[in-house]
Amino acid sequence: ERVKAEILQRLDITPEKHRQAFRGNKTKGEKSPKMLWHSLRDEMMKWLRPAETTKEEICDQVLLEQFLMDLEDDTQQWVRCHGPTTSLQALQLAEQYTAAQAGWRPGSPGLCCVQHPLQDPCCTWHPLQTSWIV
């Protein structure tokens, strides 16, 4: 089971990809209603995995999705980049980002980049500053 999860992760076959496919399944007459329904149901089952998850976990996934969508664009991008798997993780990341942005001054290090900036895909070099920023 662990090996299977690792293979799926490496192939980028994740619940997040299925969520995106479910939400992005916009067809304009390309599929019959029945085919559309089956396609949506298939993606939803792969995203929420009701046979493997509790009601609370499914509710948290829906809350996580809506929370991320409602964040400011820069905060949303940074939080998504760190891949939270629960709404509480997303909240903690958003609060860290907001606190760091409030205290950030030119020339000071960014939020996530102090220890290993090259290993953090959420960090970029700001050409007008002398440090990494988020």
C-alpha cells in the first residue's frame, strides 16, 4: 500500500489532480448528460475517496478547497505551493505568511527561505533586494 501511494505520488496521480479534474470538467455538448455524470462521479470518488475516508475528512477537504479559493491571490499561491492536506494546515500556513508579510522589510529574508532557499519551490529571488523572498 505504501509503495502504491509512492508510485501514484511520483506519477502525480493525486487527490488534488482529481479535484482539479472534477472542478474543471466543463464540457459544452461534448458529452451526453450520462457520460458527464459518470465522468464527474469518477473524479469525485478519486478525489474524496469515500470508501477510505471519514465524513469529517471529506468535510475537511471541502473546507480546505473553499478556504484556499477565498484567500488573497499571493497568500493562496504560497499556501498551495506548500501542499497542505488539511484545512488546519492551510490555516497555519496562511497565518505564517500573513505574519511574515506584515513584518517583512526590504533586505530581510523571506518567510520560508532562510534555511534552504534553493530547496523551497515557493521561494524566488527578488532582483531588487539582496535576499530571497516569498
